[in-house]
Amino acid sequence: MSFMLGMSEFIVVGILPNIARGLSVSEVAVGNLVSIFAFVYAPATPIGSALSGRFPRFPTHMALTVVFILGNALCAVALNFAFLVVARMIIALVSGTLVAMSMTYSGEVTDPRHRTKFIAWVFSGFSLASVAGVPVGTWLAGVCGWRWTFWLIVALSAVLMVAMMVVLPRGGQMQHIGFFAQFKLFFDPRIDLGVAAVLCGAAASYVFYTYLTPIMRDEIHLPKQYLSAGLVVFGLACLFSNLYGGKLAGRGNSVEPLARIRPIYVAQTICLCALPLVHFLPWFGVPLLIVLGMLMYLQNSSSQVLYMDVAEAAHPGCLNLASSLNSMSFNIGIALGSAVGGLVNSLLGLTWLGPFAAVFALLAVVITTVLWKYVK
């Protein structure tokens, strides 16, 4: 499921120029679709997850999947940019809750020893979408038009839904804690620091990632016919990031794995500060973007461990909400990062995306430094 969610969310990055030409709007306007998606996704995820825990899990999961499919169908038939914005908002309303619900199956499909591997593989679906889904969608948009990319997502999602109806367990207990009582989770400083670290880490990545295709085209001067291949290579780096992130999450429990991510945020800061050099040394852009892709998702599994361990130990009954916090915080970061990226691109150009992104990575360094005082 995370593969389809990732493909639907990230596909705009790959087909951004195609949509801009097809709907006669600027690339910056289309880039704002990423911000709009994330701005809706972020608040809808904890609210939807808190509500979903009060209903039978499997039918709720299937109902939300139907809404996801319909939202992508609406994207495919969008008559204008405003229509496309509304369709993307519909998808964003359910995507985060679908990710959170996927996490709740961990106790029934794996044993505790393999929990971090399960979490890593769920998140790796988003990276696989970057490796295979986005490049295929980009190629299809170039050959048949961008609308066919969304029809592909609809078709694959429908097949996936049938498969889920066959293999997913029907169990899962409903939560009996009150809706508002679950939000006491946000009064725990460990949760707040975890959310802030992921938010800043995601913002640092999405200042430049939103404009990855234009960067490869205009800064690195990659020929148009190789853009899809470039997205595949970057996606492979992201896949490594998610899978290795699962290994990093095994270094302790509760807040410790995320606190140990601090050196990675330092490395991300340095690489982002170096990004303007690509304008003058295009060959340098290839290894630099690969390294940035390898750093991009290393925090995900560690932060998920923090949220779920803290909730299980200190806030019983809030596990559904806790499972949603990584998606929520990451997408707030996406919204903030892509919005800043759009502003920087409009005023200063692609060359200066890196230094502004580095500010967020540096903030993540500070936050994880504070988080260390909660490591026991």
C-alpha cells in the first residue's frame, strides 16, 4: 500500500513540467501542489487516525482505499488546475491514515524481533515508488500524457485492494479511549521533540526535492531522455535510506535511536550547503544528489520507534495516533520545505535551494541534541 501512496504523492515531482504545460500554469504553481497536499495531509493524519481507532479496522481500511482510488481518478479527469488541487486534497485526506493503519498490522504479521524491519519495509514502499513508480509515471506522461499516469495509479490501486481483501487479517481491536483524550500524547516533550526533528529533516530534503526534475534538467544539464533514469538512481538511493534506516532504528529503544541520528543531520547540512556548487560544476551534482537521497529517509524508522515505544509505555490507548505521527510530522516538513523551495526558486533561482534547506537540517541537529537528555 505504501508504494501506491508514495507514487500518488510524489508523482507530481516527476511530471511537474508536463502538468504545467498541459494546464497552462507555471512550474512553481504545480510545485505548490506538493505543499497543498502536505498541508492537508498533516492535520488530517492524526485526526483520521484517532477516529479510525474507534471503528472496525479492516472495513475502515478498505473504505479509505476506495476514497484514495477515487481521488486519483479525479486527478486524471481534472479540467483545470483548481480541479486538480481539489482532487489532490481528497487524496491527502486519507493517505496518512492509510499509512498509520498499515503500521497497526505489525503485531499480527511479524514478531517483536523483526519490528524495525517491518517498519522499514513499510516506509520503503515510498522509496520503491521513487525507484519504479515515479520514473515509470514520468515516462508514461512523456509518451501518452500526464493524465495516463494517474489512470495507472488507479488501476494498480484497484488490483492492490483486491489483494489486500485476500491476505490482510480481519482482526484488530477498536480503541475505547476518548477521541480528545488521545491527544494528550502531544503534551509529552519526547513526542514533541521527535515531531520537530522529523519535520525539520523532511523540510530540509523537500526544499530541493520538490524541484528535483528542474535541478537535473537546468543545473546538472541532464538530457531530457535521461531524466527518468536520473529519478530511478535517486530513488535507489532513497530505498537504501529507508532500509538502512531500519537497521539504525535497532540501536536501542524509545528516544535513543532518533537521538543517534544527529550525525546524519550534520552530514545533510554540509551536503545541502554544497548544492550551489552544482551550478558551476554540473558533474558534482550526480554524486551529491545520490548522497542526499541516501540521507533523506534515515530518520523514519527511528522516529516511528520513538512514537510507538513512548505511547505504549506512557500513553496506553494512543497507539493508533502514535502510529500516525511520523506521517504527520514528515508531511508538515514537506509542506514547509516545498513552500520555502517555491519561494526561493521564484526569487533567487534553483541554485540557492541548498543553503536555505541547510537551515532546516541544522535545526534538526539542535533538536536531536536536546533529545539526548531523555536517553536512559
